Amino acid sequence: DVKVTQSSRYLVKRTGEKVFLECVQDMDHENMFWYRQDPGLGLRLIYFSYDVKMKEKGDIPEGYSVSREKKERFSLILESASTNQTSMYLCASRDRGEKLFFGSGTQLSVL
Amino acid sequence: GQSLEQPSEVTAVEGAIVQINCTYQTSGFYGLSWYQQHDGGAPTFLSYNALDGLEETGRFSSFLSRSDSYGYLLLQELQMKDSASYFCAVGDSSYKLIFGSGTRLLVRP
């Protein structure tokens, strides 16, 4: 089975901190994604990557950046965390078809 | 703009059939997918339609009409474990997938 692993299940950070969310997949998928999920808003795409060192902005990239130095790892970076970035963050990778495989999510609280 | 519309909540009785609709407006179209998410869990893939018509996978079926920008997920013989949120998602490019806000399904005994 495909496994997408997110480094932390729960994270508490302070306003202004730099935050790194890590995601690793073990199936050699080229496409990887970062979403945030908020009640009533569904999943909103932050960034995606279609290859190593390649990235594209999603719908809500402001305040975020990403890094994909290796195929299996896709990192989301909050340069200066703010309270409105408190959310559930979901990483996903996609196979050659149309199927997304999600990690279990990181619930980030910014105080 | 790009949008996907689906009902926020649906309630049904165990053993019944329920249909969750999804209408979309996107700049491109690369297929309609459905995902299930239980509380506290990650979304999991249910189905994908690239062409018009019905796709059946066990108790779940998914339908697409590209001319109407419309699709639905049909759940038959509902079970309590089907209580979850269901998201439709549209590929608006070969890479990008846009999700709806989700439909919370509550199955009652």
C-alpha cells in the first residue's frame, strides 16, 4: 500500500515562528500536494509539485512556501506563522492515474 | 472563478439509498473524483469519472454529465460506517485538483 507520512500529527507554534511541515511518500510518485482543511471550506490547495524542484502555486499560496529537493519529500514552510494559519494541513501524492493518497494530517495551532 | 457546489449535509436511514450531487465550474476539466473522510481521518479515494456515464464500485456508484457540469455519488444499502464527509473534486489541469467543501452524511439506524 502507498504510504504518505506527515512528520507531526499535532503542532503548536507561536506567532512569527518559522514552521516546517514535512511529508514523505514511498511510492515514487511525481505529483505531490499540500492542502489545508478548514470547517465549511473543504480542502484548499496551497502548493503542488509535479517533479523534483518544480512547484506551482495553488489557490492560497500567500504566507507559504514549499521545497522539493528529493522526489519522496515535499515540505511546506510557513515563513512567519500567523493565527489565521491555524488549520489542518494535509499532504498528498498522486499516482499515474487520478488517485490521491493522503497523509493523516497535521493539526497546526498558532498562538 | 472556479467553484464546486455540493450540499453541506445529508441524512439517511440505514439500508436506504442516498445521492450526493456536485456541480462544478472550472477553467478546465480533467475528470471528477470522489473522496470519503471519516472524522479525524484522512480523505480516501472512492471513484473517478473522466467520461459521461455511471461507474460502479460495489455499493458506491458515481455519475458524470460533462455537458451539465454535474455529477453525483450514489451510496446504496447504507451502513452506519458510511457516516462521513464526502468530497467531490475536479481536475482543472493535468496537475491540479480542486475540492468541493464537502457533504456530511449522517446515517441513522
